[in-house]
Amino acid sequence: MKFSIVDKKIDDIKADLELIFVVDKNLKHKFIKDEKTFKFTNYKGDGVLLLSESKRVYVPLSKLGYDELRIASAKAYNAIKALNIKSIKLNSYVVKCQKLSFHAIVEGMLLGGYEFSKYKEKKETYSLKEVIFSSDEFNGEKIRPDDAKDGFLHGQIMANATNFTKDIVNEIPEIYTPLKMAQDAQNLAKELKNVTCKVHDEKFLAKEKMGAFLAVNRASIHPPRLIHLTYKPKSPKKRIVFVGKGLTYDSGGLSLKPADYMITMKADKSGAAAALGIIKGASELELPFEIHAILGATENMIGGNAYKPDDVLISRSGVSIEVRNTDAEGRLVLADCLSYAQDFKPDLLIDMATLTGACVVGLGEYTSAIMGNNEELKAQFKAKSAKSGELNTVLEFNPYLKELVKSQIADISNTASSRYGGAITAGIFLDKFIKDEYKDKWIHQDIAGPAYIEKAWGYNQAGASGAGVRMNLYYLQALAKEEK
């Protein structure tokens, strides 16, 4: 879809349909043009109103805010996408930052317009190709065209990176194996500027003594892969390493999930998929950081060769792990991947995982958890990522919960002795594998809630949301501004 801005009044712009946002139900604003029709339809500004005669569509906007613009733009796109139109026009709506306002509208339309229809017999096609903005702004602010154009570009990059991630998460487990993830990573590296990819097989994992990672894979017919992408621009300011949980399918292993809990487990690769999306976005945004994405790709299946409750695994870092539940497998893969990631001496280390159902119970489906040892770093991440619209909250470690992951026969247990605080005890487990020199540089993100939801919400369709991609890219962009 093409986005552009012209220095004309809206009535002087040719387009097939005009989009008007009704801000806070204000039907008296100068942009509003169909007051007589409102009386006839009893329109109060609280729903979508499509007027075919005047070729206008009215869409409610609860207030001028970045995420509100995304939601309204997605709602607008979905209301008009099936119409036989090629172009729409709208006035400019600015919150505080012009660039980010246009960015948000573009994101909303592209995220809201995403569809995963690969396996449907009938695939819908739409004729809408162009969105034209007038320079006339809601509050009379003078529009800077360069800011608008930058907003269009960055909005498209971030939305496309997120939709790329959605495609991976939505893909079915029969197709999306660890080998497929490795292939996608290699293809991505070929397409992007300053990105390289290395794929390591099970022999490498054995050589690196990644006993926890290998144990999870043992019963699968699909071999594991440790995938390492690197984006390296000229003179990078920092080295940032993302680690992603890439369980391409999780049956629970011998601690088998109930049948209805197994549905949607294709989404257990969401952390690794998000890391791929971040690399894509970082390269296209030309961020000034060296960024690594380390993905632990495997299945967790059942069979005579499966690892078992009561096993003791030796991780790459030498920490021994008592297995009390084979469905707590993601943290085992991450333990070895985090150990490997620290070899690259990161200035910042971030892992992303659909790690615990407890996180969804505690925070609901729409919010990710942020954990770690550095209170200032967690607060900064939350503040700097806020404009992305991705919801997150900080969960605190404490010494009482640390007691729950102790083992009588090993250095640590892969599950806690209590069901309570499960999201935090999983984070505490990962903390065991973070070296002292990196403890204040590490953030753990549990994206189990928003990564995959079986109903539409906001500007997200049912299924994958690409959780973590925009949240981290907005954070990286904020860091980049500080480096200038």
C-alpha cells in the first residue's frame, strides 16, 4: 500500500473515499461534514458510519493518542477493505510528535489488514492501494512533509516486520520445523543489508555440551538447530543480543499436555519468530547497533527416547538441572542459548519466550512480563517501549521465590515446588544461567499472553500478534536517539 501527503485541502484531493476520524465523539469539528445525515441515522460518533452517497466513512477515535490512532486506523481499513475502491484520503491527525503520529496510522492500517489465508480455499483480494493525507491538521498544526514521509517509512518497516513474524507463528507445525526456521533465517540474511546467518546442528550442540537443549529435542524426528543471525552496521554503538525460544511444537513431552491445551502450541516459537522480526526491522531501519538473534529451535515430543521427569541434565554452563516436569522445556532450551549468547559479550541481553501459562493467569492475555535484576533497566525499557502500544509490566524477583526452585539432587529444579508465582520462578530459573557480569544487562520477556490469542483484539487478528517485535524496535529506536 502506498502512503503519501499533499499540501492541499481535503476537498481538493481526488480519491474514491474520504476517511474522517471522530475524535472523542466531537461532531462539531470543522472536519465533520454530514450533520444532517447524522440526525437521520442517529449517529453519535461511537461506531463506524459508511455513507455511500457522500463517499465518506466516519470512524470513532477515543482520543488523540498513538495507540488510539493505530486502533482507529485498523478499524477503518477493515470497514472499507471490501469496497470497490483504489484510494482513500484523510486529514492529518497529530498527537505530539508528527513523525510518530503518521507512523502510528500506517502501522494500524498494515497491522489491521494482515490476514493468514494460506490454507483457505477462497482467498480474498482487495483493491485499495493508496492512502493520501491532506496537510490540513486536526488542531491546526503546520505539517512538516518530511516528518510525515519518515513516519510512513518507519511505520511500514515496523508493521511489515511484525507481519513477517505473524506468518512464522501462524504457520502449522507439520510445515514449520526447526529446519524450516533455519531456512527462513538464512533467506532473511540474504535479503537484508549487513545481516549474516550461521546455523548450527546437533553435532555442534553436543560439542558445546548443550545437554539441556539436546534433551528437549531427543524424542523428535526433526533435528534441532541453533540459529545465529547478526546485523552489523558500520561503527556500531552497542552490542545487543536477543535470544528467542523456538519451540516449533510443544506437546509437553512425557508430562503430556491435555488435548485442548495442546492446541495453539505451534505458537511456542513466538520468541524466536519475534527475534527474526527484530533483525528484519533493525536492518531496514538502519539502527546503529550490532544486533544478534540467537534462536533455539526444536520440538518437544514424546517417545521411548524422550527425556523424563526425574532426569538430571547438565547444561552448557555446567549447572545441573533436575527435571520435574518435561513441559517446562522452554527454560531448558533458553538456559543453553543464554549461556552461548554471553560468549559474545553483550552490552544488553534480552530473551523472549512464550514461557509460562502462569504469566497469562497473572497478567491476562494482552500483557507481556518484564523481569531481570536491574530495576533501572527494566523501568527504562518499559518507558521507552510504551509508544509501541504493546502492553508490558514489570514482575519482581524476590528471595522467597528463589527458594522454590532449589533441588535436593541438582543445582536447580526446572519447576518450582509451589504453583504460585510461576512466571517469576521461571525467570528466576533463567537468572541462574546469567553470569554475574551480565546480570544487570539482562531482561527476560515472557510474551505468553499476547503472542497468540484465538480472538481479534485492537489492531490484531485472531492468532499471532507478532508480540515483542515493535516493543523492542521502539526501545532500540529510543536508545539510538540517545546515542546521537
